[in-house]
Amino acid sequence: MPWGSPRFGCYTASAETSFKVTVAAIRPVAIKINEDTRARVKRLADARQRTPDWLIREAITQYVDREDLSSGKAACRRAEIH
């Protein structure tokens, strides 16, 4: 594997250099959607040159961010990150 093992967050760029990458853990989540919605997600993802997984994650993230904003929690969450 030319770039090291991402499992441990250490990627080797060459024999002389290596660097650490902080990656937020992404864990699988199963959702149930009907075939029509699944096909729509696939078409939209293809049109955007993204994967359906990326599109679903983005949609969920945007929804949660919107809900946080409406309840005033987004500012607190951003402050915790930085």
C-alpha cells in the first residue's frame, strides 16, 4: 500500500517522510428508503459526480445544521470544535 494504512491515521508519503492525518470516524448507518427514493438519490449523485453515500451524508449534515440553527445550538457546536 503506497500511502500507508489509513486505519491508524498515519499515511506515509515516502520512505523519509510521514505525517498524521486526523480523520473523524465515519461509521456505517443503515436506513430504509423505498426504491423510488433510492433511484432518485442515485440519479442525483451521478449528476453531481458524487457517490450516493456522499449525497446522503451531505443531506443529513445540512438538515442537522439547519435544525441546530433553528434551536440556537449551531454556535455552541462550532465553538466546541474550534
